[in-house]
Amino acid sequence: MESGNHISILSDNRREIEPTFFFMMNCLIYSRIETDFGSNRDFYDEDVNMYLGYLLTSFMKPEYHRMARKYLSKYDSDLFERVRNSSDVRLKYTIYKTNADFLLISIGIFKESLLGGPGSIPLYRNSEEAHMGRGKTYYQFAYSYSQSMFRKPAAISDVLEKLSRGFEQYVEVLSHMRGEYFNILDRLSDGEVYHMERSIDAFTQNEELKRLQDQFLDLYSEYLKSGDPRSKAKLKELVRTIRGLDESFHFSIED
């Protein structure tokens, strides 16, 4: 929950101060100095440091990924479709912010490990330059929706606007932090990385299955009305596709 001057990365109100957070903040501050992008250099952004510190800390926790996975989309088209089909401003805000956060961390911390290749999380597949543009845009949209959500100025709105404005610089800081101070991949077990992959793919597969099932119902209704052999052939092909995603799906049509 985010409101007023409260910034929380997780879905609850807890602001647990823990050693991991202090470690992240320490590495972040030094990385900003060493990349000549010190705090408050171009504008006040110590609030961004806090946000990034909690984001990096949260990224290490399975509960964060369980919360985030339902908002993630592999492709722009899927994300925009979800936003267009919703009238919930908070949902739109959360979708854009969550995907922007994952882009920022994937480019800055994980580099190629999240951007394609063997064993990677298949979330973002295009060029890094394209990801930069997406990240800036997603944060800007999240900022716009946050202004509609809150009745008075909120700290999170300022942070999102600054992340959009300085996205490239924050990526540079995180990249330096990854190379000089730590590697999150070393801290995540193979099982945790595997579950991150599966959580994103499972959500995408579930959405695709729902779409195909709706398509099946429409096509079956059309076939019952027309008896068109072409509709029948399409039904058989669609059944094979659905069974590839859900082996429990059974349907037969007489030849």
C-alpha cells in the first residue's frame, strides 16, 4: 500500500529494517558516488534511494514475486490490453509500476540473465535500448495514474516521476553496483530463479488458456449453427492447441 509519505514495496504496511536493506543502501550510495551520479546531484532524490533499497531487498523475497507475478506481462501488447480492458485506476497503476520495477532490476542488476538466453527469465526479449524506453514510459504512466489515485500529493508519485526522468542513470548505478559489490544471482538459489521463471510463465500460460477457451466456445457455437466443415476442422486444431496447455481438457466431435 502506498499513500502520503509512505512508500512500501510489498503489498502490506510493514517497513522492516533488516541487514539486507542496510547492505543494499550502503552499496547503492557508494555506487552513486563512484558513477558520478551522487544523491541530489540534479534534483532531490534521496527518496529514490529509499525506494530502490526496499525494491532490491524485496526482490530477494519469494512473497514479492508471488505478489508481482500477476501483474507482469511479457509483451507490450499484453500489458496494454490488460490496461485498456480495466476501469480500475489502481490496477493500471500497479501494472505499470510493477513492470517498470522489473525492467529496472532486469537491466541494471541481472543484465543478460533476465533478458534472454539459456536459463533466463523470458520476460524481456528485445534490445536493451528498447527496454530503457519501456522502463521510462512505464514509470511515467505509473506516475500519471498515481496522481489520479491520491487526493493529496504523495511521495510515491514524486519517486516514480524521478525514476522515469533519470531511468538511464539509475540503470548505470545499479549496473555498477552489480559489478563492484554483489551479484544477486549468486544470492538466489537455482530453485528461486527457476520459480521466478515459472511464476511469470504460469501466469502468461493461464491467460493464454483462458483466451483459447473463449475462442473454442465461440467456434463451437458457430459450428453448431452452421455445420460448416471448415469450422469443424478449426475446432479439432484448437482442441489440440488447448490440450497442449491443459491435458485435462477433453472434447471430441464426430467425423
